[in-house]
Amino acid sequence: MLDEQTRDAILQVRDEARSSGVSAFFTLHRERSHLLRIGNNSVSLNTSEDLTRLDVEVLDGRRQGAYTLLGDIAGPAVVRAALDRAVAQAAVAMPRDYDPIEPAVARD
């Protein structure tokens, strides 16, 4: 479930990028997985993992930059730093032979 603090941080940075003319896309993936391995009639391994991944993609004409952040999102400063890295990568990226298509999002 997406908590309000994380959602607000991503939306705030998204709006800042839009107002400054940066074409940025944010994808958040959260996963909670559990593994229970049974062998020789006993439990040999019991682990769980909480994963949070934020993918930031920036399009600058035919240039594209991306950055992936693993871990909890503490606030807008963390998301802004990820956006800045993606913008820096797009600035030095090799131009593509085609115009990349921006993802269409039906709603927030």
C-alpha cells in the first residue's frame, strides 16, 4: 500500500519537474515476499523481504536518462536527487535514431 508521505513526495517532485519543463516519469514498485524452504521434514530457511524501487525516466528530445532508487523514500529531497541524476544522464546520453514515445497515463 502506498503511504501518503511517499505519494506526496513523488507528486511534489513531478509537479516541480513539469513546471521547469522536464519530461519525467516516475514508477514506484513495492513488493513484500516471503520464502519458506522445507527439507528433511524440517524448516531449513524462513526469510522475508520488503522491497521498494523507484524508477525515474527523463526524456530530453531524443535523449533519454534513467535512474533507479532502491530503498524507502524519506521525502521529496530523495526523489529530487533521483530526478537530478536522471536529468544528468539524459544530458550526456547518445541521441536515439527515433523520437521516444512518452508513456500515456490515464490518471494519477
